[in-house]
Amino acid sequence: MQLQERHKQYWQKNLRLTGVLLAIWFVVTFVLGWFARDLQSVTFLGFPLSFYMGAQGSLLIYVILVGYYAYRMDKLDREYGVQERDL
Amino acid sequence: MAGPTQSRFVSQLKRYYALYTGGFIGFVVLLSILEQMGVPNKMLGYIFLGVTVLLYAGIGILSRTSDVAEYYVAGRRVPAFFNGMAVGADWMSAASFIGLAGTLYLSGYDGLAFVLGWTGGFVLVALLLAPYLRKFGQFTIPDFLGARYGGSIPRSIGVFAAILCSFTYVIAQIYGVGLITSRFTGLDFGVGVFVGLGSILVCSFLGGMRAVTWTQVAQYVILILAYMIPVVWLSVKHTGNPIPQVAYGYVLEKVTAREQVLNDPSTPDGAREAEVRAIFKQREKTAEDKLKGLDAGGATYLAKEKEKLVKTVADLHAEHDTDPKLLEAANRAVAEFPTNAATARSRWRREAETDRDKSGPVMAHAEPFAGPDETTRDNKRKNFMALVLCLMVGTAALPHILMRFYTTTSVKEARHSVFWSLFFISLLYITAPALAVLAKYDVYTLLVGSSFSELPSWVSAWASVDKTLMSVTDINHDGIVQLAEVTIGGDLIVLATPEIAGLPYVITALVAAGGLAAALSTADGLMLTISNSLSHDVYYKMIDPHAPTGRRLFISKALLLGVAVFAAYITSLKPGHILFLVGAAFSLAASAFFPALALGIFWKRANKTGAILGMVGGLATCMFYMYITYPFFGVNAPLWWDINPISAGVFGMAVGFVGVIAGSLLTAAPDKETQDLVDHVRYPNLDDDFKSKVS
């Protein structure tokens, strides 16, 4: 199977999207987690910010990341003509 | 599968499960009417557990199949939404349902590592694995390793690792099943295990993945209702707001304020706490002194201590008006005195530790990595991060979860179904911290400060079931409950919430049914993973590739039965250490699978040598670290960089990645066919060239 230029572009775009979303995932989980003690004096919706992020905020962000990836990749599939039939 | 048939199938499913959910709610209402009419609690418990188990069995029987694709991957036509629910039930085990809120109650912020780890891992599943595995479209995870890396060695290592982590995990589930059935029906633990096992088998035995899928959807509905109802009730009671996830910020503030009062000796409540803590401090010192004496004197010291106790008994006998209770206590002290230095040391060490915990100030619930000094805090932070990483990567490597993404209709559906999975899972994980805070508020304000003569009824009820779950002792003899006098086991929080909130018994039974659904659904998925690995990967792919369908399924079912009985046997020995078993499964999966799977998709250069090196190296490192550091094995070697044994996976993963990369670079690149396979997996559709792609 010979890949065409558009296939390579599709994969590059997929990699870029994956990379960006993983970076957000990393910052939300590990960078905010690392500085949790410094963030506890900030209040958010009545919670200390670090507790809020651990108990709720990060989870909502994860759901959004996964949802956005599904949405964006569907569009990308169609843009580059690699979508599946029978849908 | 053509479009119209699938959409008819979807709307049919929606109708069935809507009816089912309505029916289940009706059933709960009916039972609560029965309760009002005076049907005894035990009867309600039996009806509740019996009906739900029969329901699962019924779905299992209706979904029986003798088709290979139906048996292994539910015919690959599970819609994203329903696969999301099935993953949810598959994912959330007894540990999540019963244990998580308790862990959060006991360790506050630090317990959030589990919440983060068990949800954030799905980001990795979505971005790095699920769509590609679906495109690959075989039956098991070792299938992928076998095809991608060639030969039977990577496949065999995959089978070994899949069985290892699924088996450690399934033991924990069956244990949960036994615990719940025995506690709520009064059956013996062993009988409970086998009753639970029977219902697991009926589901998976006849219909394989197909039956397990539709049962798991049904189980998700029950478990999420069972989790939500008591928390919503508790939230309305305390805040007037029916959405606990929003409302508990306000309760958390009150809990924090209460913690400060209890830690402040200038307030009346704080002064009483300080008094109790001083007593525990004294007890800790006594235990430490005994330990020191033991270290210096060994067996001689032990004998001397025993002599003292015997003398006390003799003295008491000599007095003619001895209090019989005192005498009994003295006699018991002699009878229970440790017989050798090793038992003495471990018992006194445990005593000293419990007393030390009790003698410290109340831990602030919302404070991250709390500790007396900078070193402790840094250490906690480091371990928090390591645990989160292991749980996340483990999530993205446990075969019973990844397998579920083979069952969707397409790559697109696989991506959507990870979204629904995470959505359905997050519902519970966002609620658990709220439950922990609400329950804590009740304990801090209602229980603490109440009089020993008027304890709430749930306290005595649970104390009589199990002392480790609930015990209250009047340490300073003032007749009033202080926080330091209360011992609460983590598992109590979820199981007792309905009673704490003053709900009817039927809700308690509902929670038990929810816990059972969580344990059974996870056990179903795990059992199937194990037996499929053996029947499909070992028997069909390696021993007899020409085996006819009938024989393959027969072998699979026979193995399922064998695995189930073996697992139940192991569980009935009560190996204990449930949390460690669960944690170990994640670390093992993360070390063995993740590097080889992810690099196999994203790095064409990865080859067979690399995969073998990475998987074996990762798994071996992880197992070795657990072996040398986990107290159970008795080696007790020093920790590496202070990382706890539960997070052994961080080392395993690192070695795994280095192994795959080094091994691949040192040997030749994989052949053209393998590289084509990687391309095949990367694009949802590479074969059709849609000319008219965008209009």
C-alpha cells in the first residue's frame, strides 16, 4: 500500500492534535498536581482550587479532551477522505 | 453491518434499556412500599440481591451464542453509547464503588490520586490506543502484539501478562462479591463467593462477550442509581441542593472550620480532643518502650513481661473482692501475650502506629500532601504523582478494558465510545469526593460531641458487624464522643451512608445491589479476558490453528469454568491485601503492555526484539520491585527514591520504554508487511479512495 501525500498530512495533523491534547492532559494532571500546595489558598466555587481540580476540574477537562478529539478526528477523516463507509 | 439495520438495532436498544431502567425504579418503589407494610429487612435484602442476580442471569441466557464473533467481540455492533456504559461497569469495580469514598474520607486530598488516575487514564486510551486497536479489529490484546511484532514469543508474553494482571484483579472482585452477599444475606463468606461465582458464570458462559456486554449495561444502570440516590439525599439534607457535586463546597468549608475547632485546645471540644490524644500519646510511648526492651533483651525480656502479667493475675486472685471484669481482662492479656519475639515486634509496632495516628491532630481534609515537615510533604507529593501515573497508564493497558473497544462498529464509534465511557465513569468519580465530605460532616458534627448513652443506631449496628469498620470507645471516660475515640473503616462510608442519612432500609439494599453489580461486572470482563487469552491465543493461535469453531468455543467455555473455580478457590483462602492486589494489577499492566502497545502504533521502527526486551524487562522490573519492597513478601529492602511498592509500575514502565527502543534500534527494522500493518491501523480507511470526499 503506497501512502499518498494527503495520507501523510492526515497523520501529521493527527499527531499534532494528539500532542497538544496530551500536553494539556499533562499540565492539568502533573503540573497543577505538583503545585497543589501553592494553589490551595486560591478559592474557586467555594473550594480550595487544588482540591477542586483534583476532585472535579481535571475530570471535566479529561471528558472535554476526549470529546474534542472524537469530534475533531471525525472531521479530519472526512477532510482527508479516510472515513469509513457504512455510517 | 449496513446502516439501516444498525440504526434500528440502536433504537431498539434504547427502548429496551429505557423500559428496563423504568422497571427497576418501579421495583425499588414497590420494595419500599413492602418495607412500609412491615416486611423484615433481611427479607428485603434477599429479594433485592436475588432479583438482580436473576436478572443478570436472564440477560445472559437470552444472549447465548455459538458464533465466534458474537462470543469474542459481541458481533462488533455495540453502539458507542452502550459500549460506554458497558466499559463503565467493566471498569468500576468493588474497589471504586465501595472503597473509593472511604479512601477519600480517610486520606482527604491525597486519596484523589485514585480519582485522577482512574479517569485520566482514559485520555491515554482515547488518544493512543482505542481507535487503532479497533481498526486492527481482532479478538484479544495478545492478538495485536502477535500480529505487530510477529512470532509467538510477543504473543505468549502478552498472554502471560494478561492472565497475571487479570487474575490478581479478579480475586479482589470475587472477594468483594463474597463480602457483600455474606454481609447482606447472612450467608457464609464461602457460600457467598460461590453464589456470586454462579451468576458470573451464567452471564459469560453461554454468551461470552455478547452476554457480558448487555449484562454490563444493565449493571451500570443499577450501580449508578445505587451510588447517586443516597448522596443526593444527604446533600438535600445538609444544603438543600439536590446536586451534591455543586453543593459540597459549602459543606467542605464547614468541615474545615470544624477541623480547626477540634485542633484548638482553647475551645471546649478541642480541649477534650487534646485529652484523648494525650492518652494515646502515653499508650504509644508504652508500646515504644516495650519495643525497645524487646530489641535489647529479646526472648528474656518477653518472658519477663509475661511473668509480670501472670503475677498481676495472681495478685488479683489473692484479693478476695476483685472486680471480675478486671480479672477477665488480666487473664486475656496473659492468654493473648505474643509467643515469640517476631509476633511481639509486629504487634507492638502496629499498636504504636495506631496510637501515633490517634495522638496527632485532625488532618485537614482539603490540604494536599499534609505532613509535619518538608521532607514528609515532598515524599507524599512524589508518591502521589507516581501513583497517579501508574493508575493512568495501567488504565490504558488493562486488557479487559482495551478489549471492549473491539466491540464497536467502527473506528469512529470507538472514539465516541471512549468519550461515553469516560462520561459515565466520571459521574461516579465526581460524586465520590462529595460523598466523602458529606459523610465526614455528619461524623464531625453529629457523632462527635454526642453522648455515649445516645449513640445513633447505625453506629451500634455496624460496630456489632465488624469492629474494624466501626468502633467507638470512651477513652477518657467523659461519656462524650471525641473524634479520636472513633475508628472508622473506609468500606463503611458507602455501605452505611443510607443509614447515616436516615434513609429507609430499601436504599441500603439498593447500595448492596449496586456494589454487587460493580464487582460482578468487573469480574465478568476479567474472567472473559483470561479464558479468551487461553482459548484464542494459546489454543487456537498456537496449538491448533485449524480447530473448528465449535471446538474453539467449547475449549473457551471449559477454560472459563476452570478459571472461575480456581479463582473462587484462591479467594476462599482469603488472601487479604485487596487494595494491594488492585494496585499491583495496574502497575503490572502498565509495565508489561503500555510501551509495546503505544510504540507499536506510533513508531514503525519498533520490532520484535524490542518488544520482547521491553515487555519482559518492564514486567520483571515491576515484579522484582514489588517483591523486594512489599512487606507481605518479607524482604523489606530499602525503597528506590522513596517510591511505595504500589507504584512499582513507574520503574517497570521506564524499563519497558527503554527496552523497546534500545532493542529495536540495535536490530533490523521490521519488514514491509509489518510496516504496512502499522499504516493499516493508523488510518480508519486506507483502502477506499473517496474521490468525492468534500463537496
